[in-house]
Amino acid sequence: MKKVFILMAAALLLASCGEKQPKPTPTPTDKPKKTVIVPVFNADSAYRFVAKQTEFGPRVPETQAHAACAEWLAAKLGEWADTVVVQQFRTRLYNGNGIDGQNIVGVFHPEAKKRIVLCSHWDSRPFADHDADESYRHTPIDGANDGASGVGVLMECARQFKAQPLPDNLGIDIVLFDLEDYGPHQDEAEQYYDDRVNFWALGSQHWSKTPHVYGYHAYYGILLDMVGGPNPNFPKEYYSQGYAAWVGNKVWRKAADLGYRPAFTNELGTMISDDHIPMNQIAGIPTIDIIDLQPESVNQCFPDVWHTLNDNLENIDKTTLGMVGEVLLKVIYEE
């Protein structure tokens, strides 16, 4: 009987091995991944936002054009953001004169703890001190590329954040800095040079010391500066790589995925003192600068129209705006 029992058990075992085993029941922690929908960046819309800023005239602080543009920017951001904060401040220029400025902040998903800050400066240079015509070197400029282009891209991003909701766990703060471009005139640069004092990026310095929310911190930041010129060259800016190489690598990988490697070159760029320096040094937010640097330019390493009257709407390229905007949206929505 024992032998028979063993054979029968073996037969039953073989039969059971031939049957399909039931699939394990998914546990409550097995959540399906959400499909990420990256909205389509509209370069024509971004261009219109650039054009609108230049229509006010040079956005030099404490002028009527500056005040009118500030009002428009805050109102427009208010159509899309959950909250808009206008940060009024008073600071001191390179020559010791006091001046009023205002940073404009659009807040999306204020409840989210993981935050990314996107920024650009919205003021324009009070002097065309690099213009080929010396008679214009004390004339304010439109700043279509140097200022308005970055803001135009961010305004279109803001519009898209409203149309296509951000990931639930992610908050975005769009910060438009004032008084970035009110450094000393080229003719006076040596007189006011002091490596201990940054006479530029005054709005960024103020925000980095006293952000719009007490105790504010962001996962990382991305600064846009001069992102609207034709045939751009966006290397990995030197300080950006020193402070936040992992952020730069993330952004440049997304650009490569989109086929924008020729413009977003993998080369290391020169040292640029810009709004991202206070953000890294004072606020402690790892921040990179996406900035067009032209090694062959007549204006140091900046585009030829830099700080000249030719920095106007005629020299803005929709293709460049679209390229930068598309990269930004891909970075944000695939975070």
C-alpha cells in the first residue's frame, strides 16, 4: 500500500505541475504609473509676450514704462497662477543712489513641498553703452532679448501650467527679477569695480535674502537670460556647473532628447555673473543659467546686440524661443 500511495502522490504532483498557477493578486501598493502629458509650447505666443513688453518702451526702473509693464505682468500672471506676489523693495545702486524695484512672483501649487523656481529679469538696461554709435551710449534700450525674451518664455510656460495641470507633487514659482541690468555704465566700470560687491542682479539679491515665502527653498532653479536671439549657443555656463552640475546635466539631456544638441552644446561656457549667483550663494538653491554666449561676438562673449539699441524685436527669433520653452516644459513635466 505504501508503494501505491507514493505512485499516486507522484501522479498527482505531476498533474498539478501541468496546471497553470494562479497570478498573484496585486497589493494595494502596486499603483499604475500615470501617463505624462507634456504640453506643446507655443513659440508664437511667447513671441507676443516679448513684443508686449517692448511696446511699453525701455523698462528702466522708476519710469512710467517700467510701472506699466509691472502692472501688466502681475495681472497676466494672475490669470494663470494660484497666487501672485509683487515684492516691493528699495535698494542702492552702484553710485550710492537709492532706487525702488519690484520682483514679481507667480506661484503654482503652493501646497506642494517639492518646488522648482524658474526665473528671468524683466527690467531693461538704462544705457546702450556698447552701441557702435557713441551718441546713443546713454540711451535706454528695449531689451527685447536681454530681459524680455526670458520673461516671454516663462509667461508662455505659465499659460501652459494652467492649461495642462502640473504633476500633483510639484510646485512651480516663476520669479521675475527687477534691477538686474542697472550696473555702472561701461565708461565708469573701472571706477566702481569692487570684487566684494555685486552691483548687478539687485532684485535677485533681495529675493535671495528675503524670498516671497518665509523659509522658502526650492529643489532647484533655472534662470533664462538672452534666450531669443537667432542661432543661439547655449553652453553649460561655468558657475552653473560649479554650483549645480546635476541640474545642468538634466536640462541638457532633455535638450539632446529633443534634438537640440547643436544649440545646447555640451561644452563648458565662460563665467557669467547673473541672477543665479545670489540664488546659489545666498538662497542656497542649486540654480543654472541658460544664456546665449557667442565667443566670436564683438561684445565680449555676448550676442552682438547686447547693450545696444539693436536689442529690439527685429532681432528676436521665434525658433529660439520655442526651443528653450520646449526644453523647459519637458524638464518640468517629466520631473
